[in-house]
Amino acid sequence: MARAMPKRADVRKALRSMEAGRRRALQEAQEIADSFSIRRESLMHGIPYYTTVQAARMAVGGLEAYLRVELPVRTLQEYLRRA
């Protein structure tokens, strides 16, 4: 049985999908490169950086608490259990 030729619309749709995938891959590659340079620069200049929003919020909370009162040294997990 002979295979039917694909319709022009199907070919266009497939090409658009491939192009969109290529653009996404290029964007992801740029995001990885940007992420690397941000981490490298922060380490080279002694600037703390956080990889999650939760970690950044905890750091800010810790700094705010430190400015209010002197805190005993505890692990992050101990502070999270109390929150």
C-alpha cells in the first residue's frame, strides 16, 4: 500500500514546531551561560548568592533577626522546625 503524501499544512506545522524547539534550546543554553557567569562573578567578589527563593528569604529573615536580637547558633533545619 502506497503512503499518502503529507499535506502542506502538516509540513508547515512540523517545521514551525521544529523551529520553536530550536529557539527554546538556544534560550535555555543562554540562560545556563548567564547563570554560570552570575555564580562565577559572585564567588570571585565574595558576594553571597542563593539558588532558590526559599534560601534567599531565609537569608533575609536571618539578617533581620540578627539586627533585632542576638540569636543562638542553630542549623537551618532547627529554625525551619520552629517556623
